[in-house]
Amino acid sequence: MSTKISHRIQTERLLLRLPQMRDAPDIQRYAGAWEVAVNTLNIPHPYEDGMAQQFIERVEARDENSNQYTFAIIRQSDQQFLGMVGLGITPRHEHAEIGYWIGVPFWGNGYATEAARALVDWGFNNFTLNRIHASYFTHNPASRRVMEKSGMTFEGIRRQYYLREIPSRDYREYVDVGSCSILHSEWQSGRETS
Amino acid sequence: MMTIIETERLRLRPVTLEDAPAMQACATWDVARTVTMRYPLTRKMAEAFIASIIVRPADTTDHFFAIERQSDRRFIGGCGMERDPSNRCAEFGYWLGVEYWGNGYATEAAQALVDWGFNHHNLNRIAAVYYTHNHASRRVMDKLGMTFEYVQRQAIYRDVPVQNYRAFIDIGMCSILREEWEARQNP
């Protein structure tokens, strides 16, 4: 099914491509920001030397049975690394989850929305999907706006769903998790009217 | 270590292979269409399922109980709780054979599970999900003082060829937080 799926996605301003070893310093630099760590679930903090390389190795080692697809977000104009976006597919239920982060210096330019929209299209176009969903921490409403601008509908909030602990910063917080989703039928009619 | 939870009329106890015939008898289509279970559930499937539970280690975070009625020691259904200790949360589920519906057994078993979760496992949040067409299950959650959170639209896909049933199911989620459960203990 996925033998000929392109892992290069071009949008108006961005290129989404597989992360490479040369991205490691940028990944460490931008994922290492507190604002990124506190708004995501699995990014370690502090982001230490070697972690980016290990992450890239894990991504490179995946085969299509992993059903996980991860992209670096690159600004076309100057080849600047901006962040990452990914899609995790559950084939049995024909649904997928999208996740993303953007480096703090690049916030406020609509890059997350542009990347998320592109990945939603890529997901529905290349896989048998009925639903794509995404989650955000409610203390990060900007992420919900990205999801809604990507065509998703807000569904609801799971209260105190995660206990996010970042010992290096003495941070220990129960986070409320909001979720949004787009169904294939909604994506389809969104395309027909555009 | 055998966990047994007794309520007024029920006993939540470890499942055994001797329960396989009763489990199979309970797993009619009326039940199978309300929970994520295989249908039809053959004797072999029931035994394989039970065997997979029996081998779980004592420190498992994925618990399953047979629901036994004390009065006649009948196996009337199953329930379980999957814990996520690092997030101090859990999700539970339950089902009963149709002939046992309408007696408040699900509420009694679910309440016992919730109490056990908070009392014995230091949880902060306990949640449960239901297929939105299963209003009875939602009512159980309401009676436990759970808060409805939201519906995940078309979240799962069920394909039951023998019933010619193929559908995406809306899943409703309810939860109760530790502070809410404690308030119910001390009204």
C-alpha cells in the first residue's frame, strides 16, 4: 500500500520531508525550549546531547508496519528547520492522530496550520482513513486554533488526563487534554467547496 | 495474589477456565453490540481469552474480573480496569449477560471497581467509555457520579460479518476525579 507514497510534501511556503541527521542540532535547539516541552507529552526536558540523533535513528529504522510517519518542517525560502509534524495511523479503526511542534522563534506565522493541513490532506489521500484527530493541552489554546483552522471540530476535554512531570524544572501538573477531529466526509466536502 | 471485591450482591473475582461456558452463553449479540468483544464468541475464543488473563503477572496494570452473583454463584458478566500509574489514571469497562440486565448489577460492579481504584491504586482519575447508542451504560456512569466529557466521533470500527454489521461507532467518555469521588464519600 505504501510503497509509492511520497514522503516529501510541498505547501505554499514549506517542505515536509523525513528528518535527517543534519537536523539534529536544530531539533535539539528548538525542541529543547521550555515552551515546546511544556506543551507536548513526550519531548524530554532538558533536551540533551545525543537525544536528537537517537530520535532520528528511531525514525529512520521504522518500516511501514509501524504506521508512524514523521516529517521535518522546512521553510522553502531559506531552508530553515521550523519544527516537526507527524501522523500515527491505527489501520484497524481507520483513524490517525496528528501531532506537531514549531520552534518558538517561528511562532505566529501560520506554519503549524500550513503543515497540519498538508498532513491531513496527505493522510486522507494516501491511506484508508475515516477520521484524523489531534490533542492539545488546554493551557495551549493556540494549538486548538491550529486544529480548527485545519478543518477539525473541537470534540471535548479529558480532565486531568496526563500527569506531566518535568523534574528538571520542578514541574508537576495534571493537564486537561482537549481533542479535535475531522472525518473523511467533512474533509471531502471541505475540498469540494474550496 | 487474588483480588476479590465483594459488594452487597456480587463478587468480583479472578476468572477461571471453568467460566468459559457461562461467558460464552452471556456473549449474545445484544451484549456484543454494546462492547468491544468478538462475536460470535466461540468456546475456544472464550478459553483463549481467559487463558490470556490468567497468565498476567500479579503486578499487572490490566485487571479483569468475573462478576459472580453471590446468591447462586452464577457467572453473570465481566468487568475490568486498565491502569496507567504514571498518569494516575485508569479506564474501566463492564458487561453483563442479557438475562441479568435491569437489576442494578452493572452499577454495583462499576461502583466497586471505582472504589477499588481510588482506595487501592492511588488514582487521580477514573474514566469509562460507552458506545453512544448504549444509553444504559451511560446511565450507569451517571449514577456513579461521573461527568460526561465528550464524544469521540466515529472513533472505532466494528465489523461483524455474521451480523452483516459494519459501522463506525461514536464513543462517549465519562470520568470521575479523586476529589469528586471523595466528596461523594463524605456528603
